[in-house]
Amino acid sequence: GDRDDLPVTGDWDGDGRTDLGVYDQATAMFTLRVVDAQGLAWVAQVAFGQPGDLPVTGDWDGNLTTEVGVWNPDSATFSERRAASVMAARTRTSSTTFGNPR
């Protein structure tokens, strides 16, 4: 990642181990790093959110893999990306307003 990126962690591949990642607020792009069982490291990029959003991660759908999400400080809205895997093309988005907008 770049020095302005924000760090994120999660189990992107469901192997029970925490993986690393970064979120670029300027482009709303997650760059996620995974190390497979053979020790091979690879990265994937996932676009989600709008510039200026803050990253959040969690297992939104209980499938034992971490998904990405964002919180918009202007609207105090969490948006969660739900998919079979963090890199899946087919996704759903769920939003919840919580907190105080700036």
C-alpha cells in the first residue's frame, strides 16, 4: 500500500488465519494480501465505497470469511459488501445508519 492508506485485517480466504490489507481513501480501493497453505502470497484489489469513506471489516453473513465495508462519516452510514468470498464478482450491499454525522 501507499503511506496514506489505512490498514485493515481479516480472514479473506476463510482459512482461520488473519490476513493483511490496506484501504486507499482517495480511490475507495481495498488491497488485500493472502498467504495460501503453500506459503505463496498474492494480492487482490476490491473497489468498494466512495472517496473519503473509512474502512471496516467483518463477517457480515456468517460464512467464516471476512468481508469489506465502509463507514461514511458525512452520513454516519455503514455499507457492508456481502459475497461468497471477498473477491467474488456477485455481491449484495447492506447499509445501516449508526452514529453521528460530522
